[in-house]
Amino acid sequence: MRILSAGALKSLFVPGGLLLLATIALVYSGWLTLAVPSLSFIYYCAVAGGMLLAWRFHSSRVFFSLLILFLAQQASSVSAGQPPYIPATFHVLAVLVPMNFFLIALMHERGFILKSIAPTLLFLFAQSLTVLVFCGAAQRERSLPTPLILPGYAVAIAISTLIFFGTRFFLNRKPLDSALLWSLGAFFLALRFAPSAKASTAYWATSVGILATSVIENSYLLAYHDELTALPSRRAFNDAIMRLRHPYSIAVVDIDHFKRFNDTYGHDIGDQVLSLVAGNLARVTGGGQAYRCGGEEFNLLFPGRTITEVLPHLEKLRAAIENSEFRLRGTDRRQSPRGPDRRNQRSRTRSRRGDAIRRLTPEKPTELLSVTVSIGLATCTNENSSPEAVLESADKALYRAKANGRNRVESATSSPRRTRTKAAGIA
């Protein structure tokens, strides 16, 4: 999967980047006609709504991010409300908020269990007291420049954290990383325009609004994408086939001997196999889109393509998967205990069966494994053909590919062909 693909850039900028760019355009164009009380009302609604969404969807990291922004906004409004002003408050916030966002990005999601959230709440409470004490003793000024000039170290921290979240997003493709990136950008703009109540409040509202929408984006991602392989899931596949117009082709891909992989090497290696195959499927050529529809079964959609046009791309895909290899992360992983309740009698029986297969299966001395796939293909060229009928034809072609020796592509209209099968690992 390309790091700077069109899909990645779209996920980065939508919706957080668009929200921030829209706010910048409104502020600079003078089209922001709402009064400060109205903007403040929008801001507080965004905070309350975002926290409610975060609590409902068990997203403690978004909840804490919103809490941090709320505390920062309160400190900022006090310091910029009436003279004498406290510039040191903004300098401290420019350091603490990025630092807290950085720590939140590294946190594991643990929900709202008291034992897990109590240390974070205490940490934020201690920071709030520190800010109050420090700013209470700081030098006060009669006026603040517009825009506010942040010190060099605050600018360096801002650039570093923005680069960190941008890099992290392209590596992990998580909505929260994108949201933290754009929310932090809106936060720094809110500090910079702190002397202007209208502009500052607009940026504060945008900052918390971006985080609130990240909860919805993450829920969408979980609903329509497979967490292990990052491919679109069955729900996304069902939505896609409803929008298809003939002609189109559907390919069903099944990993050969996948159950034997699990029985022999364990589910951790099975997950590696799924990720390996999914990575190749995501790079399929010919305008195809891959979906994981359950277990070791994947579907490929080729809008506007017929069997003749799709077959070369599927053969290329099959060969790429056949020639892919991966190294075992550890040997005999199924023998390590995972807890007193992890194994029952049935699983122990399966483990013994896996031991028997392991003894019969020659292992590569380099501990390299490879895998093959069987593919069934069908095309819809008639308006009256339903996607379900085309999918059923592709399934029948897949069964024929399995029966004819696996590691091959069979189409609904093809005659049996002989395809070289590579005995790699246990595939």
C-alpha cells in the first residue's frame, strides 16, 4: 500500500483539514459574522457533544484530549480577558498541550475504568495547579500584540508535534492521529489570535469539533474496515455491489490450506498469513478493490471489467502471492501458555493434532514460509443478472479451482487449465 496514495491523503484532510481550512477562510475573509457569545455557545456545545460521544464509544483518549483543550481554553480566556494580561500563560499552554497530545497518542485505549483513568486525571489536575501558580506569579502586561508572538521554543514544539502526528498517521492510518494533528493546528492558531476574541473562539471551537468528529470517523472505520488487514469489510462490500453497473467482475479469493497453517503454527502465524495476502490484494491491478469478507476469504470487485480484461491481473496477483515469503517470528508459539482459562480439552486435542501435522511437515531450515491462493472469477454482462448470482458463479469457479489442484484462477466460463503449483511451506 502506497504511503502517499490518494486514499491516504483524503483520509488525512477529511474532515479535520477541511474544517480547519474553512475556519481560516472565514476568519481571513471577514465572513465570520457570528458574535462572540454565539461562537462561545458553539464551542461549549462542541465540547459537551464531543465528550458525550467519546464516553458513549469508550474513547478515553478523545475524552482526555477534549478535557485538555477545555482546561487550556479556560486558562487562555482568563489571561486574555481583561488587562493586565498574562503572556506567560500562552507560552506555558504552547508547551503543555502538545506534550499532553503526544502522551495521549502513545496511550493504549482502556475505556473509562477508574483504575486506568485516575492517574491521567491526577496528572492533568497537577498540571492545572502548576499553571495557576506559575501564571499567578508571572509578569503582567497592559496590552497584547495581535497576533500574539509565541517564543521560538514553542514554535519548535509545534512543528515537531505536527510532524510527529503526520508521520504517525501515514504509518498507522488512524483517525485519531489525523484529528490530533489538525486539532493541534487549530489550537496554536487559537493561541496566536488570543487577543481577538472572535477569531480565537472560532479556532477553539474548530479544535474541539475536529476531535469530536474523529469519534464518528473511527466508528465508521471499525464498521467498514477489517481491523487486522485494514481492508474494507463485508459491510463495505455489500454496499459496493449495490452501486455496481454492468459490466463488472467479481473474484473470490481463498487461502489454500489456511486451517493447516493455524493448526501447525498457531493463530499468530495465521494472522501473518492473512496480512501478507491482504497486502498483495490491496495492490491488485486492473482497477480492482479488495475486501475481506470473513476468515480466509476475500472478494475483489472490478467495475467496468470483463473476464478477459481481469484474468491477466488475477494471474499476476496469484503469482505475486505465491512468490511472497515471510519469516516466522518465533517457533512453536502454541506451546506457550496464555493463562489458566485459555485452553480447554478441545483446544488441547487440537494442539496435539497440530503437533502431528508439524512432525509430518518438513520445515524450511531458514524458517521461511509462503502461501498460495485459489481464485474464482465471474462477470456480469447482463442488466438482469444480480450481484448475488455473479457472486455465486464466482464461488462455483473457486470450488473448481480448489478441486483442480489449488493455486490457480478459474473463471465461470473457463475450461480447466493446468497451473503450476508451488509446494511452499505447507501451502
